[in-house]
Amino acid sequence: MNKDFSRLKRQRNKMPGFVRKALQESNLARDFEQRPAYQQNDYIGWINRAKKQETKDKRLKQMLDELEQGGVYMKMKHAASAKQ
């Protein structure tokens, strides 16, 4: 599923390999792809901005947990992504 990233006001962030691998291994790639383009971009940028790998790993875990749970985006309720 290809999202339309053309309306993003921020620069598009490139997904690092370790994030892609984690999404695939956790079977959450589809959940990630179903999120709006801005959320995908925000998650990747947020993870990438961390200076320490420990922080990147912590942020990655939060993203994976939120994708698995559904209905949450950056610790905020997000009804559109709630799982049935």
C-alpha cells in the first residue's frame, strides 16, 4: 500500500533498516503501512533523531507497542487506528 507523502509539510524521513526489520519480524509492517503518511513519517523521524542507540531502541519499542495495541499514536488516543 503506497501512501501519498506529497502533502507532508515536513521533510520525509527515510526508514532505517533496523526499523524495517523490526516491523517485519513483529508482523506489524501492515499496521504501520495503514497509518497515515504523517504518522509514519513522524515515527521514523522521532526514532532517527535520538542520539543514543538505547533511546532509538526505546522509541522503536514504543512505536511497535502502539501499532500492536492500535488506537494509540505517540501516547495519544487515535480512534482511526483502533483495532476491531
